Amino acid sequence: MSKFSYIVTVLVFALPFPIGDWARADDVAHSFLACGSKTYIIDSSGKKIWTYPASTRDGYILSDGSILLTLSKSRAYPGGAVVRVERNGEDTEQLIWRGTQSEVNSAQPTADGTFVLTEAGPKPRLVEIKLDGTILTEFPLKCQTKNHHMQTRMARKLVDGTYLVPHLLDFAVIHYSQSGKELGRLDTTLKSDPDRKVHTWPFTAIRHGEGHTLVCCTNGNRVVDFDATGQVAWTLTNEDLPGAWLQDPCGAQVLPNGNIVITAYAAGRVDPNAPKIFEVTREKGVVWKHVDGQKAGIHHFQIITTNGTKLSQPPQK
């Protein structure tokens, strides 16, 4: 097993938990990695303690403390890239993958020391690679090809070796086999909106609990939890919150206690006082929020510690 591997744990989402322990935002303090137009780590006091000089789309703190980053396309990397950064005072960087198409939109480390990533472009695909870039698995993704940027986002390998991939403009989260066969799909279209005027585009899809799938529907400003049969079991909208905090909800993370942390990518542009990231209970109570007053949004993130204690690995994000 690779030294960059994770210890596999099982998290249960639907278990009840005491509201009293999580009732006030000042009871909870998280440190986290933020990925977006600005990339940084915030400690539990809210202080920025590390920055990376490039825009990123996805990121993970690895078990050895190094950071896996999915880089947005740039002059240096026209097709995006995946790098591992050693925080050793000089931030030594290792290039793991150079994108070959329009964008690399996600990269997930697995328990086997491999990396699962997606490429957007004329031939959208999922690949699983070794640390040296050797391709182990490759198959085409079943999404539209007119708009490369809106093809897919946070692809994740599941514990059974299959893959869960959200496809934005297709309004679909597709479950793929190891060979790329479609095993099933979740349609994120609202039943009340068959013409799809509400853009409930899936961005993040998290398999958790007993076959549930939590999906962030970006432009539709809602987070939906589907049960194992594909039925909607839980929904969070702005009507459930103190304000219009769901402004392009992109990334999410299910915490070990069952709470959900959500990032609203457009929150800073809509209202600088709206939280960039916030945590809610299953009962939709807000227990923590992070406000920075900046316009720059957070694309995805990883909660690292809660009240000084490291979270179990791998993160459900």
C-alpha cells in the first residue's frame, strides 16, 4: 500500500446526534483546505496559514501531510494538471498528471495509492493512474460534448471499485463499472420542473450511509440526498437557512457526526457577508460558518480538523 494511501472508514449519515452539542456556531472550530481561484489552508482560529499560487478545482490533504491539488487550466498547464505539494518550507511540487484536453476537473486519491481523475474536452474521460502517471483504468464519460467546461466535476471511486460521476448539463449522476459500463443514474431534474428551467446541475455526489447519495445542485441552489432507491430523502434550500446562503453550492463534505459542510461558490459576489462555507445538521440547523468578506469563491474544500481533532480518513467529499 502506498505511503499516500488512506485508512478506509465507514461513515453513517442518518444516525441521530444530540443537537445541544452542536447548537451554537462558537462551539465548533474547523480548519480546512480551500480550493478555488485562491488556494489556501485556514486554521481553526480563522487564520490563513498556507497558500498556493494558482487556481485549483479539487484538493486533498494526504496521509503524510502533503497536498494533492487539481489545477485549473493556465498558461503553464493549458489542459489543467494534478500535482502533489510537499509542505517542507519551500513547497516542493511533483507533477502527477498534465491534462491532455480542455480541463482536469477532479483528482481523488484512493486507498490503493492510485488517483482517479476526469478530463473534460472533445473526448471526456475518466482515468485512474499510478503516482508516476501510468494509466490503470480509462473509459469515456457519457456526457454532452458541446460545452466542455460543463461536462463533469467531482468524480469519486467507491469502496467496491466502481465510480460515481456527476455530469452537469446532463442533469445526471452516473454510476460506472470498472470498465465504464453504466450501472445506474440519478436524475437531478426537479419533478416540478420537467423543462429544466431550474438548473439543478450536479457538481458533487457523495455516496454515504446505506447507499445514499448526497448531491450539490449548483445553479439550482439546493442540496439533495437520494436514498438507495433513487428517491429524494432530504433537501436543503435557501428557505431552510437564515439567508440566501446557497449561491452556487459546489463542494460538500459529510462529517463523521453526520453533519454536512457546504461551500457556496458565488456567495461572495452576491453578498460579502454571506458564509463561504457552512455546516448544517440533518435537522437543518446551522452549527458553523466561515465568512471572509471576499468575492473569491471556494470551489471545493476539505475539513481537516474539528475543535483541534483530525477527522478520520478518507474524507467523504
